[in-house]
Amino acid sequence: MNRKTGYTKLDILVGLSLILILLLSLPKAVAAQEPLPDLRLLAWSPDGAFLLATTPGQTATLPDNSVRQLQTLWRLSPDGSTRQQLAEGFGPQLSPDGRLVTFTRLAPPNQLSQWSIDVATGELQPLDAGLLSVPDITVAGDPSGQVYVSPNGKKRAILVNQFFNAALWVGAENAPAQLVLNSDGEVFSDLTWRPDGEALALIRTPLGSQTDTSGELLRIDLLDNSATRLSQNNAVDRSPVWSADGTTLAVVRNQQLTLVPANQLMVQEFAQSQPSPALPSSSPIGILAQFVPPATIRVIHHASNTCRNVPVDQIDTIPFEEYVKRVVPYEVYPSWPAETLKAQAVAARTYGWSKYLQNPNGAYHVTDWINHQYMCDNMFASTSQAVDDTAGEYLAYNGQIIVAMCSAENSSPTKTSPYVAYLQAIDDPVSFGQPLNGHGYGMGQWGAQRWADQYNWSYQAILRHYYTDVTLEEAGKEIGGATDTTPPNVSLAAPWSNYYITGNKLQLLVNASDDSGIIAQTNVYLSTPWATSLILSEAGPANPAGYVVDVSTWTDQTLVANTLVLTAEAFDPIGRRGVSPPVTIGLDRIAPTARLTITTIPTGATTVIVASPTLSLTLAASDATAGVTQIALGQTEWEWQGESLSQEQVGGQPVGQMVNDAGALNGLAMQATVSGDPAGSWSGAEITLPAPKQYRAYFRVKTSDNSGPDEVARLEVIDNQSGAVIGLRRLYGPDFRAPATYQEFYVDFDYQTAVPVILRLTFQDKADIWLDRIIVVDYPIPFTTSPTYNQTRFRLKVIDGAGNVSDDLLVQPTLQTNYSTFLPIVVKSSERIDLD
């Protein structure tokens, strides 16, 4: 006994324990030092003092055997400095009248009870279940979708997300709902009403995988149905809630509570979200190395998903191939070409599979939202058929299942990830000039549609185009399960249908896979109307790096059906034969010719130029094979000599050197050699172009060796303000018509902001490279003999249907005084004119 106090040690311990229990039972208020993971806002108190929010907790099985994820409810100060943990429960949501946040508590043993938090006071109390009823104010003819009732109960907003399309409908009391906002390739989510009922806020996000960083916060004003962007960034915006006066929105931006003015655009830049690779394979691609897909996948229902009628945070175990069938029709239109649907099926399967591999034993593997990929409940015949036609197929890189990122519109060029080698920027001509509507990595869904619809590409060619150096693999069979009963799956990834060869080398990429893991033989044939010949025979699988075939003896041929047709075949170990879809190509190795003539008047036996202040020029051009199709015009000063470009310093050594070169137009060029120079780049001076529009740059380049399949140089146009690559072309050995011969290669770029751009060539140290010059012209227009241009001095180039380009035609009149511009190709002056 303690003689001074009369308390025993036991008394003291009991007292301290009671105090500790009391402290633990009180709401927790701590400084907000670290972001709360997956924070979601629910309501903002009328006095603006605090916000109510949730974060994910543990999972539990409810009495009905459904599996749900608990949510922790928080009280947050608007400045994010403090937070209180209030409770845990299932399905927290704002009540229809906006006064309460309601949720379900689970107490042992499996006892469910309804609770609420008062939005005005933050007080926790049991809930009268009658307050959860939602008034039905829908009207006959309203679309089927997620309904959001306005604070006064008089209006309704309806979100409809289906078939690669998002729509917002709004209806007043007893009046049919009207379409307010509609968009292809996007999904609308997280809708919230302004307290006065005259405006909405929502998040607009492109479809695809991991596209939540590309979302934008919008304010929709219902007086005129206008939409105003409130964010433009590469961050994740989520769960906006309005302040009571309607002037401010609180959102979760990159896991942080952020206050956004409701009347102006807020721009922030964040570190780019990058894909993480899947777990590495334990065995190389080879005998019995084909992966077997998981039988099922666990999917959690995300609060932002409006297309599924299941409780938020419910975790469903779904057969894996059924999961893919429920993803594909909501990522692309079911009416799109079958090859596009197959490409999306393989990408969706590969992506879901990679997420499964990252945490096979987790409570769930993926969400049904675009932070992973969008999944609904309905399935459709065309997309289900595409999934069945590609059953089990996946994309692999060096024996690993890849994170097959895609988004609605990846534009051109696509983007490079610094973390995974298979997400490299590529030039995507069918998507050039299209506004980016997604993160830009991997497959562009609209691009996949265009390749299949306009150029008859196979799904294998589409996938090999968008994902660098991958292989398309057949799924393996379970040990003791089904045996190999199907022939190999084979395709030509390059060249593709409707492709013109413009050199003496052809680069072949063949993809073949079998569920046995073994390809015994690979062949490629060329068929013409006169004969069929074997141009490649490989014992075993095709080399993933591809092949270079000499076509110098082939005759140039116009691109028409059945003229030059390539077909690949592959055999499995017991002789079953797979055949690729045919690929029709053309061959045109001769540049078009062009000339400008001066309008003259014959005088007897003598022809003289009209003695007039007006000089008229007429354009004529010809091409024997592909035909003249376009012309490009540009200012003569848009020219940079190779020897004038700046050299990158690599390890203290400059890349390349200026050399005398008889083949260069001015006798000088920049040269880099494999034996003497490190890989690196040459860059031109900054140029600010006169108008935001599309342009083309021509690089005049030659190489020492065009026999190998490697990338020898990269041509780029760089936005000097953001550092973004806005134009790209990768040059491979076979792209060059002949070694040691200059050739002009173009790079198209979409110049939409009036900031300087930089032109750059990167030497890859695979073959010697010379750069003579770079020029810029306006984007080509259809051929005409009388083009219009608004400059007195200009450069003109003629282009054929294969992409070959003529030499320069220069219009450089010597004008004495008082000259004006010409329209079309007419130079006007009040004085004498000489033509250089």
C-alpha cells in the first residue's frame, strides 16, 4: 500500500486502464500529415467548418454472404490541417435531402444497424430507416441511368454511361428530361448539385485503363446548359462537393483535399502517373511456358461507377473471361469492326490479368472503375464473340504479362513511359491531329477503330503497333486439363494492309503463338497474279526482332487488290497449320517529278515573257506508280542546315561532327559514326511558327547500312515550353532506299500553341548517320496545278500516294519595289520582276 495516498498499485493500474479505454473510445483528432489513401468526400457542412469523407478499411462478410469493404468516416477541416475519425461502416452516402450521411454498422455477431452523421453538426446517431427513402420523380421517357435528385427535390439529373458514350440528362418537375451533355469515349461520374439547384458539378474522364489522371472537373450551368472546365491537369479529381454559398468546390486531387473556385479554370501540374509492371515470369517463353489465365477475378464496385446496381464497395468473384466480356462493350462501341473488338479484348484481358498477378491473394484484384478499367454488368453478342475468338490470349514482353494501358484517343505521337519498355511513343498516322483524350500510353481505342475500318488491319497488327516489342501469346492449358487441339495463331504485324514499300528492303514482323508453347515452323509467302513464292522459311518460331527481305528485284506495283499479297503460316509440333490474314501491299521507289512554268505569249517564232507587273506560274507533276496526290508549301526561311545544329554532349564528348559531303545540298553535313560517337542528339534552333495549325518537317538523312532491322535514328519535333514530343518518326534500316544515299523523311506535327518548337534527330549508334538539312512546310493539301499561298517567296514539294517526295521547287522572284503577295501562285509588282 502507498502510505501517502492509500491507493494500491492495482488501483493505479486499473485507473490508468480505464483512462486509456476512455481515450481510445473518443473521436480521434490528429494533424493531417500524410494523405488519407483513396479519400472520398461526401458533404460540406453548411457553415463551412468541416467536411465529411471516407477512406477504405477492412473487408467483411455480411449476413447475406456478400463481401463488402468497410469505410472509415472522417471529419476534416477545409484546410486539411486536422481530421477526426468518426466511425466505421458500410455504404456511406449522403441522404436525399442532403442533411445526413448515412451508413450501416456491423457489430458482432453479424448485427447490422443504420447510423447517420448530421452534416450540420457532425454528430453521430442511430438512423430512422424511413429517412433513406428516395422520392421517385422520374418521368416516362427518361433514359435509364443513375438518378440524382436536386436539393429541393424538384429536379433530377441522370447519368447514362454505356457503349463508349457518356450522357447527362436533366429534367424539371413533371417535365421530360433533356440531353445536356454528350461525349464519345468518355464516362461521367461523381455528379453533385449546387445547393441552389441551378448548377451541377461532375467529373468527365476518358475511357481506357488507368485513365483517372486524365479526368476534368466540369461545372454545368442549367440556365443555358453550358459546360465550364474547372480543372486541366494530370491529376486524379474525385468526389466534388459544393460549399453552401455555391462559390467553391472541395475535391480530392491526387489524394489531397483541395478547394477549387467554382467559376474559373484551375491548372496544376503533377508528376505523371506511370504503370507498374506485373510480377516477372518465373520461366522463359518456350516449352510449356504459356501462362494459364486465372479462373476468376475479384472486382470491387467503385463509388464512381454508375452502371451497376450493386452496393458500393461490394466485392464480387467473377469468372475471368466473363469479366473481360463485361469490360469490352463499355470500353469500345460494340458496333465497331470485329478486329478492333478483338484488340480491345486482348488488351482488357491482359490488363486485368496483370492486376491479378500484382496481388493474387488480395481481397480484390481490380475495381470496376477507370482507375483500373470500366466494367458493367451487361454483355453483348459482338463483344462477347471477340472475347471468345481471342480466349485466353495475352500480350507479353520478355516473358512477362504486360500492363496493357489504353485510352480513348492517344493522338499522335503516343507517349513514352520511362518505366516500362513496351510503352514507347509511336507515330500513329490515323490519329494525327486528333485531340488527346486520355493518358496517351499504349493503344488508342479510336486509333484501333480507324486502322481496322480504314486499312483492314488485323487485331494482331493493331496490338503489335501500339505496344513495342511485345508478343501476342496463346494461353496455356492446365496440367491434367484440356490438351492442345487448335492450330497456331499467326499474323503479319508488319507490313500491314494498304502499305507502300518505298525502298529496296522490306521489314517483316511475324507473330505466332500456340497453346503448347511451341512453334515448329514459320513461313511467309508472296503471291502475285502470276506466281506464289516463299520469301521466308524459319525452323521454329519467328524472330521477335523481325526480318529484312531484299526486294530490289521486285517490280514497282500500284496498291491494288491481289497485286502483291503477303501471307504467313505457322505449324505446331504435330503439324497443325495456322494461316494469317492476307496483307496487300504496294511498291513505289521513285519520287514524283514536278515543274513550274511561266505563262507566256508567243510572238511569231519567238516566245517572250509578258511585259507585265503580273507573273503567273503553273504547276505540273507526274508519278508513274502511286500517282501524284498532294503538295506541300512552306516559307523558304524555314530551313536548318545539319552542320548548324547544336550537338548534345554525352560524357563530355559532343555527338558527331561537321563533314564535307558531296551529296549534301550545300556540300556540308552533320555526321555521327558508330566507331567514334556516342548515341545522342542534334537539335535545331527554336522556331515560332506563324499560326497554330498542322505542319510537316522533312529531314534529309542518309545511313551507312540499311540491312539491319534496328532503329538507327529518331526524328522529333519538341514543344520547347512543355518538353512534349508533338511529332515523331523512328527510322529503321529498311526505311532507307539504299546505303549512303540521301532521302527525305517527314514528321507531321500539330502546332496548337504559339510557343517555340525544336527539331531534333537522335543518333541511335546502330549505323552511321548523316543529316544534310531540315525544312518545315505547311501540312500537305490535295494536289492542284494552282495552289494558293500567302508568301512571295516559298518552297513547294510534290508528294505521291506512296509518300515519296519531289525535290524542292523554289519560287524566289527578285522584286524591285512595291510588290504584293500572290493568290494563287501569282506574283504582283509595280516594277520589273526577275525569277531566280
